[in-house]
Amino acid sequence: MDFTRRSVLGTGISAAAGLATGYAHAAGEPVRIGVLNDQSGPYSASMGRGSVIAANMAVEDFGPTVLGRPIEIMAADHQNSVDIGTSIARQWCDTGGVGLIIDIGHSAIALGVQDIVRARNKIAIYTAVGTTQITEQACSPNGFSWCYDAYALCNGLVSAMAGRELKTWFLLVTDYAFGHSLEEEVEAAVGRNNGRVVGRVRHPEHTNDFSAYILQALAAKPQPQVLGLLNSAEDMANSLKQATEFGFRQNGRQVAAPLVNITDVHSMGLELAQGLTFLIAFVWDRTDATRRFSERFMARHKAPPTMPQAAVYSGTLHYLRAVAAAGTSDTDPVIAAMRANRVRDVYAEDGWIRADGRMMHDMYLVQVKAPNKSKGPWDYSDILSTVPADKAFRLLSESKCPLVHS
């Protein structure tokens, strides 16, 4: 299996090979963090190389060493393959000396990694992973969800649309774990808001032609007011474009997408994306601090950080702070320190980790601007409201996580 590593002291990414087994955490032995995500496919713009940059920025801001040991950021492309992703994770944990795996960005791979880090007593921080199982049925003392889940993305969005008297939905769903989770959460949220799902269709990941699905939505009875795009990245952009071409957005009908990153808006352009409303965990220019951080990031990446990339920065920094507080990189003391200390950085001003592994932080309801409202490059959205953490995420009392009720 090929994978890469990037030293925070180096300037490039080189092949990593021949790593010794049986790390004893000796003085001078690197503390290794593995960024596992899509480096070359449809999700590489929202994660990919940008997440590696964000992890390296966290190391720079923390300091080049922890407990007198250098820090290394590893990077690998799971190619959106469960077999490849879990193989890399096992290799990192078994022979690579990696204590933390971060990012992932694919629900099925994340569920596999969750089993691996639990069995090997390592740590995983999931950023762009939407399945609620990570903090519910498949929760683990070793796994933490740092960015969002399907419940948070869907509940606020559906409630906002219902407030505009848009209550009948047709759902276009990516046919894999994350899409199914979005489908379940949207349907539940529609019901809570006295609405109705009048039809749905599931499509394969990385679909190019959505025309047949859009026609089904237009033919549904009663006619839906909202087309819910329960997909992401290129699938979301392509389905939105074809929904517009087929006239779904006429006569007051709306298209809503629970998962939108700033890179998605950039790819689509404001002319197409204007009016989309969604929840997001990080807005790059929300405060002076987020703007300064984002400008540093943009100097390296030529685009502002997405919410997963900002979450990688936050999770990496919190992990390193926990290693320092614990006085060791051994997993159990580090987990205890992660749970005991608040998360305070440009991503989460005052976050905390619940018993189910959910890192609690505020979310932001935003709407994509019309082209004539944008003031410059990457000025793409207005913040409509701040959604407090306890309103954004499912109540702990409703959790299905065995750790909560043990």
C-alpha cells in the first residue's frame, strides 16, 4: 500500500517506507498524526491537501515539538475506497507509529476506522463525516466527531425552510452511508415541522447525469416545494445545475442542500448557487481571528479553509495540547485530557467533548449571496443566525451511544 508522509520540518511530501514496528515512545521518537482523506477525487477540494496544510499550521502554532519529541504529519489518499482507507489505517496503527488519524471525509471508511482505532487503542478525529452512527450506535471512547453530522446539517435547514412555508420535499440521495443518514434525518425533521416527503430516489456516487431523477421530482404528486440534494461535492453541484436547467427552481420551488462547503459555491459560481441556505461549522471571515487564520491558509492554498479543513486544524491542535497536558502520548491519558479540557481556537471558541464523542460547538445558518451582493473574492455568504451547540446537535438524552447509558 502506498501512502505519504509530510514532516513539519520539511518542504515536500515523500514516500514513507520501512517504518519500524513496536514504537516505545522514546525521547526523540516523533509524535505522528495521520491525515487520511480524499487527496485526488471529488472531495479533495474541501479536504485533500488543504487538510494537510491545516494540520501543519496547527503544529506550527503549537510548536515544533511536544514533550521534547518532534511532530510529524502523515498524509494518505484513501481514494474513497473502504478497502484502501482501512488498510492504510491499520498500517499506520500497527507499524507506522501514528497515534491520531484525522479527517477521513467518507462515512463508510470512518466506520471502518472506528473499529480499527478501538481495537488498537489509537485515536480518531472525524471532521467531514456525516453519519450519526459515529456518535451513536458505533460510538467509541477512541473516536471523536469534530465538525458536523447529518442531524445537525438537516434539522436547522428543514426548520428554516418550514419557516418560509416550504414543507413538501422530494429527496435526491447519494446511495451510501452518509446519504442514507441525511435521508433519515431530513425525513424526521420534515415530520417535526409538519411537512411531507412526497418522493425520493437514490443515485450512485459520482453520477454525471441526473436528468431522469429531476424529471421524477417534477412529476411527483403533490408537486414538491423543495428538492433536497442529499449529496455533496460534485454530485451536489451537478444535480443543482441540472435541476436549474430543467426548471425546478421556477414558480417558487427551491433547491436545498444540507452539506455545502465554500469550495462547492466557488465551483458552481454565485449565479447558480445564489439563495442556497445551509448550516456550516466555520465561516472564514466571521471574525478578525478567523480572517487572520484564513489569510494565512490562503497564502499557501489559494483558497480559504473549508469547515473540514478548519476542523482538522482544531482537532490537531487540541490533540497536541492534550499530549502536553497528559505528559505522555499514551492513548488513555491523552483521551482523558482531550475530554477534560475545553476546545478553544479559531474553529471552536469554547467547545467541549460529550460522552458520546461529539465535540460541541456552534453552527451558523448561512445563505449564498446574489452575485451583485458579493464584495470580492470568496465573499459568498451571509450569516443569517448563530445556532448554539445545544440546539444544533441531537440531545445527549436522545443518544443511542452505549457509552452514554452504561
